Amino acid sequence: MSADPIPSDDGIQLEDVKAVRAEGPAELRALMRSQIAIGRSRRDDKPKRATPPPPPGHRPGAWPTGSSPPGPPPDWQIPAHVWAAAARHYSNEEHRPDLPCDCGNCPVDTEENQ
């Protein structure tokens, strides 16, 4: 490969590549790396988003001063046996709609209610 710089217009022709290959793999590698560098120099850098500065006294990963994490969700206050009965009722309605529900919360169907 000659000392001439590679043109910045990517004007490499097929004959040029053949000549560089004839000189050896190191020359072809140098040519390809220079082409990559030319391409990278043409790229526009992605604009960086401006992040607002942290509030004064901010400790990374900590709750702000004077506040605390939220408490447990209200669903956690429901007793386990109520959850189990509700799940059983839903399962009965979905998978056995033609049978009477045995969840324990449904009223027993009598013939006059049907």
C-alpha cells in the first residue's frame, strides 16, 4: 500500500481492493479499518439528554428526607382463608359452571331458587 492517504469520498474501486489483497492480509486489514474510521467520523453523535440536577441533599438510592416508603398494599390485609375461598369460587365458576359451588361462601341453592 502506498503512503497516499485513502480518499475521504470512499472512492475505492475493485481494482484497488485486488491490489491491496495482493500486498497481503495486513494491508487489506489496514484499508478496511481506515474505511471504518472514515464512516465513524461521518456519523453524527447522538444528542445527549439533559438530566435535571438532583435536588439538594439528595442521597442516591435513598428516600427523600422526611418521607418513607409506602406501606404494604391493601390486598395484603385480607386473611388467607378469604383468599383461598375466593380462588376456589373463581375456579368453580370457570371450570365447573354446571355444578353447585363448594367454596363455602355461596348460599346453598335450593330448588325454589333455581
